[in-house]
Amino acid sequence: MKNEVWGRVKGHLLEEIGQNNFSNWIEPLELTQIEDGTARFSVPTSFMANWVSRNFSDTILAHLKAANSGASRVSFDVIANRPAPVKEAAGAQTAKAAPAPSRPAEAAPQQRAPLPGAPLDARFTFDNFVVGKPNELAHAAARRVAEGGPVTFNPLFLYGGVGLGKTHLMHAIAHEIQARSPELRVLYLSAEQFMYRFVQALRDKQMIDFKQIFRSVDVLMVDDVQFIAGKDSTQEEFFHTFNALVDQNKQIIISADRAPGEIKDLEDRIKSRLQCGLVVDLHPTDYELRLGVLQTKAENYRAQYPDLVFADGVLEFLAHRITTNVRVLEGALMRLFAFASLVGREITLEMTQECLADILKASERKVTIEEIQRKVAEHYSIRLSDMIGPKRVRSIARPRQVAMYLSKQMTSRSLPEIGRRFGGRDHTTVMHGVKRIEELKSADSQIADDLELLRRMLEA
Ligand code: ADP
Ligand code: MG
């Protein structure tokens, strides 16, 4: 129950505080119990406990209250070496093999000062990363860097939209490097944490320590670097850190939500530095990748709950319908599983639609007739005005019918409405066009391919 409440609350928190804050501060929290009105969270480091409690406890509490969780207080307990969630066996293993570099000092006898990094998620390993067309380059580059050896490109710059696996890949690199070369000092943190550390060091007059720590690592990873855009002194310090490490031939890995050149308010000298290495992007997911991710995650769940079965077509349905990103896909699957484990039966398509109605609705992409006309005109190289004009030659009439067909299929508009948007044609004309394309679709593979391609482009 508590996990379900927390799952819902997390959804609201994500909306309220934004992706960056969410991944840095909320995701690593684990709700251990709600008892006597106190919601207790376990947190991997005391730095994190302080920060979350100072900045987010009110928000978290407000949402817990709204969710009728029974909590009227929140507390954050530091659990040194918190075990990885038991769900993913592979992740737990890696966690043992590759202790996070940010392990709190009290947890391990270390001679060297602990690095001020962020905790690594034990589940974010290469083993758990599903490779497909959209991410294969990024994955290959990440593997390459993780193998170690001479630094060939510096920095590795990974960019792409939210929830496409940037953080996952960075953590995977860190795990792998630590497993292969435990003696290396790997520092992973978000750009926001970099700034926070920097500001703290300035305030506490510990800039020398700060510089010394950041310049003594073997591998530096800074996640979501777009965050420091516009923050002048942080940028300045980042630039110097960056240069010092590059001069020492230390590997740097950076991520951002867009290409270096497109980050606004980022100094030009930093942009050009970032472009010096290898810049690779993670593309939006395609159907195959989504299905692959779903199958892998479903397998993981099933290892834990062997009784729960997915009816045929459920995963395919999800891969078709939830096209936003992997994070949303994962969330949907998690909710479905939580629900199914409560009622304890096969996960049917019907159950899926009911349980995920809100997610499905939110990811519904509303295509307009105008968009369809534009795309189809482009595809067949005819003028947009001819779509709605009077010409009846085949080379124009056929694309027009294709557009009518897609309008009928992909929008909820009625035939008369569609007719009106096609230059005031009668609904019987639209009906005829739709019928004609339906026939051609099974007889003419060229038309079938065109339709599939157009549909994909319009759905993307
Ligand atoms: P980003 O940092 O790009 O916003 P994350 O790395 O945080 O995205 O990924 C969001 C979630 O999706 C994580 O739970 C991650 O494990 C998962 N994920 C993303 N891409 C993949 C993939 N290719 N295979 C498996 N899981 C993935
Ligand atoms: Mg991220």
C-alpha cells in the first residue's frame, strides 16, 4: 500500500519540482514506513538527507497528506550502504561488486577523503540497459569509455530528451569502471550538485579543498550540465575544473538535454570545449526499443512474482501507446504490476486500459487534419493548396484520399467535418476516398508502406 501511495505522490512531485530536482533528490528516496503519523524515508547520504529535508520536506508532506497517507511528519534516515532494491537481482550483484564512489565515509574504511558525489543507482547497469537503434551509438560510446584504457575522446558528451537513459548510461559507466579498476576515483554528480558544492565551498572559504578534490579525480561525470547555463561563477569554476582534468588526461563525461551548441546562456568557450570530444545523442524511442524495454522489465518483475502473467498483446499495446519516454513506460509497468499483485491475476488488456487510463490519455498524441494534410502533401510532393483545391488528376486526388483516410483513422472528426476541411467536399466524397484507400491498402503494397510511414511520422 505504502508503495502505491508513494508511487502516486512521486508522480505529483515530478510535476511540481521538475525533472532535475526529481531525479536528484526524490528518486533516491525510499519510503520505508508510515507509522504513528511519520513517513520515514531512507536516504543514502547525510548530505542528501539534509538537502532534501531543507528543500523538499514541505512539498513531500503536502502531497503525502493529499494522498491520504496518514502522514503528518516526514523524517529522513541515513542508511549507510543501503542495499539495492531486491527486485532486480542483477543490480544488487553489481552493487556489491562496484561500491558507489560516493559511499559515505562512515560506511567504509577509506584512506582517501570521500568524494562529494551523488549516489549511484545500483539498477543502472549496462546489463539492465536495453539497446536499440535510437541509443546504440550512445551505448557503444559509453561502453568504450567504461572499458578504460587511453582516453580517446574527451569529453564524452551525451545528450537527449528526458527519460531516454542518459543518467542510466552514466551510472553504468561508473559501475563498470569501479568494477574493473577499483583504485580509480570516479566522481558522479549532477550539475546542480556541482553548483551547490561550489557555493558551499565559497561560503565556507574552502575553495582550496574544493579545487583539490575536483582536480584529483580520475573520472568526472557531470549530469544535466544545462543547469549551469546562466550561472556565471559556477560556469567559470566548471570551466577551470574541466580544463585541469583534460590537461591531466582524465576522462570527463557530460550529459545535457540538448547539444552543446544549443544550450542557451552557456559561455562560448565552454560550448566549444564540450564539442571537442565525442558528442552523441539519444534519439526518441522507437517501437522496437520500447517493446524491448518492456519485455526486459516484465521479465524482471516475473522473476519476483512468477504467478503474474501478461496476456498476449499487453506489452505490444503499451509499446504502441506510450511513446513519450522510457521513464513513463517504466512507471506504467510498475503501476500495472502493483495493481496486478494486489488482485493477483493475469494482466489483461482490459485491466491495462483501466489501470493506466490517465497515462494512456496523457500520451495520446492529438493529430490534426491540418498536420495530416501537410505531411501527406510533403510526402507526395504536391502543394498543400492542392489538397483542398478542385484538381482531380490522379497524382493529386490519390494523396488527397490518403489524407482523408488518415484523418478518419487518426482523428475523431466526422466525415462531414473532414469534408469541410478538404475544401468543402461532401461527406460521401470523403467516404468514397476512405473506402478506396482501404481497398488499395491490401492490393497495393506501395500504398500500404506509404500509410505506415505517414502514420509513424504523424504519431512521432
Ligand atoms: P535521463 O537521464 O535521460 O532523463 P534516465 O537515465 O534517468 O533518463 O532513464 C529514465 C528511466 O528509464 C530509468 O529508470 C532508466 O533505467 C530507464 N531507461 C532508460 N533507457 C533505458 C534502456 N535503454 N533500457 C532500460 N532502461 C532504460
Ligand atoms: Mg537524467
